[in-house]
Amino acid sequence: MRGVFFVAGLVAVVAGVVGIFVPLLPTTPFLLLAAYCFSRSSPRLHGWLLAHPRLGPPIRDWQSHGVIRPRAKALALILITACAAWLIVVHGTSACGRIALIAGYALLAAFLATRPSRPPNATPPRSS
């Protein structure tokens, strides 16, 4: 199983890095998946991923406090809404399909919206 987790971790890192440049491909979920897979297969790559200056902070935020940074949360909510609207308008799904789609996206949006935006006891950013 270590080999399966290792390959899955590599694929998830590649997808996450591609997601940095492709607007509709989410980066953070792939990086979280990669961190999980590497924790099961390669302590060295798990440590590298967590210590990476660009890829590591969102993973560490999530693992330590369940935090999703405000910018990532806002972008995710905007993209969820846009994708749901596009699927409903362009693909003209059935009424049951629309209800299921809206319910699924609503649950996902509610989950994201209720996650903390900063660790507990963190100093709020100063407004200028």
C-alpha cells in the first residue's frame, strides 16, 4: 500500500501545482490529499511538502487548526457558485438533477464558510 499512497501523493502534488495556474482546478484539496498520502508512504516527502514556502502554509493551517485562509475561502465560494450556475444554465439538467446539484453545492459552500479564517488566538489583521 505504501507504493499506492506514494504514487497518489505524487499525482496529487502535480494536480495541485497545475491548479495554481488553472483557475477551476483547486490547489489546496490536492495538496491536502498529497500530505495525507505522503504521511502514509514517505516521511521525507511529507516533511518537504509541509516545509515548502508556497505549498506548506495552507496544509499546516488546515492540519493544525482547520483553518482556510480568507482569500482561498472567498475564491472557492465564488468558483462553487459559478460552477453551479454554469451547470444549471448551460447543461439544462432535470429538476431532480438541479435540486441535487444545488443541495450538494450548498453543503460544500456551508462547510467552507463555517471553517475558521485564522487560528484561534491569532491577532486579527489591522485595517488601514
